[in-house]
Amino acid sequence: MQQTLDFISRCAVFFDGAVATASDDELFAQGYLRGHVDLAVGRLQLDEQPFSVEQIVQAVDASLHSAIVGGELNDADAALVQQIWRQLSV
């Protein structure tokens, strides 16, 4: 469980730390991605069972896929969001 908490914390630190240096496009992409991460974690917490980093990654991947297929992002924004997510989810 500590690995999961560390991952969630690492994501939050990344998002919070980028505010001072990120471009407008990066801030948008990071804010959008943070929403998907927070939603995935919140849904997993509702189960009141321990969950893993892998489950968070899978949930965010599925959520982003649905959003992109649903046309929520233009191609450039989708690419930037996916690039940031690849960096975080490693």
C-alpha cells in the first residue's frame, strides 16, 4: 500500500510543482490529467479495499481512452496529455 500512496503523492507533487514553470498548454494538459487521476483514485477508494498502482494506471488509461475517443480533446491536447501520463505512470 505504501507504494500506492507514494505514487499518488508523486503525481500530486508533479502537478503542484508544474504550476510555476509550465506553459499554458502544459497547465491545461496537467490539470485535465489530474482530474482523471483524482477520479480514478476516488473510484478505487469507494471500494474500501486496498488497491495498487497498476489499478490506478489501468483506470486512468481507460478513462483517458474513453475521453479521447469521445472527442473531449483535440489531437494536440490528447498527445500532450498522453505524453505527460506516460512520464508519470512509469
